[in-house]
Amino acid sequence: PYGGIDISLDAIASIAGSAASECYGVLGLLPRPGLGDVIQGVLRGDDYGKGVYARKGKKGFEVDLYLCCAYGVKLSEVSAEVQKRVKYELEKTFNVNFAAVNVYVLDIQEVN
């Protein structure tokens, strides 16, 4: 009766990208691959929107994260931790259930 609240997909991408980049083993986000795209480099700070793809599905919001991980970490553990942390941060921030948080590891780099 008082109106509605719309959640910006850019806001979702910003929160999700920030939460994911703080997880152990994650070096950063990468641009979402497209036809013929070449990975240009790890995204930092304000570029989270290019490494996170958020959309509203039938069952709720869905988020895809494209990561660059450190060499030598267990990718299944890093992916599970990223999923849990991102989902927790998004649900805490927006008070909305998220249907899916999909993690894609596009690159692995050795940390010096």
C-alpha cells in the first residue's frame, strides 16, 4: 500500500563483488566472457559490475561471479566459501532471498 522498493542490479553486483574479493584464495574478479572476448586482467574496486552478473529469475535473484583464484588453493573450498559469503552478505544487506550464487573460476594465477 505504501509503494515498492526496486533493487538495482548494480547494487547487487557491488555487494557481491566486494564480498567475493575478500574471500581467501580469490585474487579478484574477471570480466564475464563473451563471444571472442579475451581476458584482459583482474578487475579491482569499482569494476565489480563487469565481473558479476546479476539477474532476476522466476524464483528470485541469481548472481554469477567470474573469479581469478590463487594457484595451490582447493578450488572446491574457495568456491563454496565464496557462495556462502556472497549469499549471506546479499541477504543481510537487501533482506531478500537469493535463488542462486554461481561461481565460475576463469583463471588461476601464482601469487608471488
